[in-house]
Amino acid sequence: MPIIELKTDIVAPIDVCFDLARSIDFHQLSTGNTRERAVAGITTGLIGLGETVTWEATHFGIRQRLTSVITAYERPYHFCDEMVKGAFSYIRHDHFFEEINGAAVMIDRFDFGSPLGILGRLTNRLVLTGYLRKFISQRNALIKQYAESDKWKEVLSALP
């Protein structure tokens, strides 16, 4: 059971960082390489407790779908999304936010497992952990870029 933990320091208000991280629109914007798009459940705006989203994306040349539900939510400090349907055995992604001296610290804890026993564990070690770490790091870099400028308003100010 691989666990990826990433910490991102962002010089921006905690609530802006929190909302960018749970924005369906920002997620689609930040995952251009895999062409992720929300196709069911909450497909635009901000996702909240108990709500689901189904993502369609292309990873490793294979188009797939993954459905997640928000299982924990405490704005602006934490939310958790967990896979309820998809190619993995399980995914649990905790998003933690802390405010220190007016800036935000964003911590991702991404826990996942693959099917297929020893073959899945080998794939996790050799391929998926690095791939997913890079995927989350790139997304976090874009959250940081948007939150530290006025670009976040392009995504969040359009919300009701």
C-alpha cells in the first residue's frame, strides 16, 4: 500500500487554496496532459461532503473512468476524496491545509493500491508511485501559481 505525501507552501489565503483544490473546473484545467473531464456527478463548481464526481481521463494511453466521493470535509482545513469505482483497488486522497503567518501549507496524503496481487505491487513500486507523485506535484504547482496571483479569480469568482 504505497503512500505519497507532498507538502506545498503557498503565499496565499488558506480558503483560496482549499477552494482551488476542490474545484472541479480547476481540476480539469490543471490536468491537461491526461485530458481529465468530469462526466457525472458534480461536473462544475466546488465539490462538497457526500458529493461524487466521475472523471474520464487517459493514462498510459488508456481511457478510463474513476468515481470518487468526498468522505470528509472541514473547510478550510481538510477534505478527503475516496474512489468508489475505478481501476485501482482503492484510493484515498486526504488534502490538509494549515495557515501559518498568513500563508497556507497544503499537505497531500495519497494512499492507493492496485489489483493483481504481486504484479500490482510491483507496478506500484516501479511505475505508479512515481507517476502519481509527479501528477500531484504538477497539479499542486498550478494551485500555487494561481493562488499566489490573481489567476485564482478566473476560476473561483465565477462561482455563485
